[in-house]
Amino acid sequence: MITLNVNGKEHALDVTDDTPILWALRDVIGLTGTKFGCGKALCGACTIHLDGQATRSCITPVSLASGKKITTIESIGETEVGKRIQEAWLALDVVQCGYCQSGQIMSASALLAQTPNPSDEDIDNAMSGNICRCGTYPRIKAAIKNAAKA
């Protein structure tokens, strides 16, 4: 049994220590906003925050999250930065198919929380692990810049 703090709530889970956080969130807790993409931490669709750091949940075992705070897309809008990111995403119509967007938003929120006025290089570095097959990268970058100014 392991206890995870997810979006401010404690969850006691009967999973093995090596269970990826992604599957604990989706299959056990029922939070399906975090997406499975590649299973190898290469695409960013599974990005969550672990104590405020953008983390790929598909390869991170629950044992590493014990005693830490997990934030998912379901509650990122409750943070000031997350709310600004979501508003910028909507204002600039960033989303196309939408599959990668929860991971994109989580990475962008972590960036702005750590670097309130990111340079283009900061944005490129922070977002480089998030793949968008629809190619919305210019709108993502513009939304991050708008959220930083808000």
C-alpha cells in the first residue's frame, strides 16, 4: 500500500512500488487527463508536476512520489500560473487535436512557475520534450509568452 498526494488529496493505493505514476493516476484514481503517449518519456503527453517539477509519469514509479505533491492537468487551473496558461491556450486557440495538450500545459506551467519571464531559448528548452503531431508549436510558444505577460 502506498499513499500519494494528488491534487491536494491523499490516495491510499494498493499497487506495487514500481507501478508508473501514470497508471496509478489513470487506472486506480480515475484521473484520465494525463495521457499515455510513448511509454518511454519521449513525447511529454504524460507530464505531471512532482513537487512543482515537470515529470514524465509514464516512467516514474509511484515509490518516487511518496511524500511528494503530485499535480495533474485536472487541478493545474487552480494555480495562478496554470490558470494564466490555460487562458492563453484558449485565447490563442492553441489546441488542434488536443491529445498532447495536457502535457504541453503542464510543462509550460512548470516553466513559468520557475521562470516568470522566459526567453525564447528558455521556452524551447522547457518544451523540447513535448511532441505535438499537429504542429501547434508557434501557437504554444505565443501562448506561453502571453501567459508570462498576464
